[in-house]
Amino acid sequence: MSTNVSIVLYNQTLSEISLLVECLRKSEIVSQVFLIDNSPTENPEFITLEANYHFTGKNIGYGSAHNIAIRQTIEQGIPYHLVLNPDISFDSSILSKIEEFMNNNSDIGLLMPKIIYPTGEIQYLCKLIPTPFDLIVRRFLPKEWTQKRTNKFELRESGYNSIIDVPYLSGCFMYLRTEALKQIGLFDERFFMYPEDIDLTRRIHRRFRTVFYPFVTITHHHAHSSYTSTKMLFTHMFNMIKYFNKWGWVFDKERRKVNREILKQLE
């Protein structure tokens, strides 16, 4: 068995998680499933699932919680680790297809499949390395003012129908090569939530390929909590400020270089 999986929980119920765990357990490549629970109170019902349940005692953040499981994967010598959101569904057979592709392409450190809404509509989650405008300013402007820039940022002209190298892949489904994590490090625990996937993808992208693989599909029941909750909006903004403080607001040479290379490949 080649893959460990981690799912971070926050006030999910047993019924919301049990089908996902059952799906993972049907895959012949999955070794351990880690349920890392950041909820205010422990839920003993999760112990009944065929998974390793870990209650953190407080909300330590998305990346920090996944790191608990990723460290176990590294210690166990498991070659792959899947970071997974609890609101994901898919056919278990896709994992073997992803593993086979990763085995045949040792230069890939991170893979994300095609992701759709329950309606079947594509989620445009392949993105350039963002500027402050893309992550902060854009969300407060009318959509029609920013649509052209959004299309470019989300690489929509690629058609989302071929394998492409992408410097920012969504954290809802990250199929990670353990060797890449050993080289570049785990999630940056300074980020409580939101930019940890940007940060991890671009660090992996420095030494490995980070790819969108459209030949398998998953469904993401995306909530957009920062668009509906004032508290989550402030959490989003605070963590984005920390991200740009780390990488640069206006002057980010790596961002400019990588984005230019990605757009050139797509021409």
C-alpha cells in the first residue's frame, strides 16, 4: 500500500465523513486514513470508522493539522500522501490511476485532478501565483470589471482538458510525493487557513513538477465560507497579509518569472 490520507475535521458529523472513509478503504493503494479533528469537542463516534482518529483539543489550523499525519507518512516510509477535504467525493478507482501516473513520472511532486461541482460544472482551481490584487482587491470589485484578469489567473484558456504544470493548486485534493515534502518541508504552520496551499505548491514547484491531471475527476461540494461568514472573511484577509509579508507584495521576482513561464507554455 503506497498512500496515506489525511482529512481535517471541524464540526463534521459521522454521516458526513463515513462515506468518504468507506470510499478510501475500497482503494487497494490506501494504507492509513488519518482523521485530524480540530473541533471544539471530541467526537467518539469517529473512532468507529476504519481510520486513525486524532483529536487536537483546539483548532490548530488546516496546515498544522495535516502536518500531524504527514509526519507519520514520512516516518513510515510511505511514498505518497493525499491531503483531502471532508467535502470531497469520488470513485475509489481513481487513486490507483493517479498512483500509476505518479510512478511513471518521478519528477512530479504534486498532482491535482479535475474538480467539478455536484452540478458537473468545472471548478477553475488551476491558478497562477497570485498578486495582492488577485487574492484581496479582486473580491471587492464587480465581477465584470475583473473577468478578463480572472480568466488569465485561473488559466481558463487552457481548456482544463490536458495535463498542465500549475504553480498554485487547490488544497482540497493534493496528491503529494513524500520525497518532495522531505526536500521542501511541510505546510507552513504560520498560516492558519487559506494560503497554505499556495505556499506549499510554489515551494514544491521550485524542485518538482506540480501538475493538473484532467483524466480523473472528483466532486467538491465547495462552501466558499469566507464569502458568507464575516469571521472567515477576516481570517482570510489576515492570513493573506501574512502570505504576502512572506513572499512579497509588489516585488516578487519568482512570481513574475514562474507566471511568465506558465503562460508561455500555454500559448
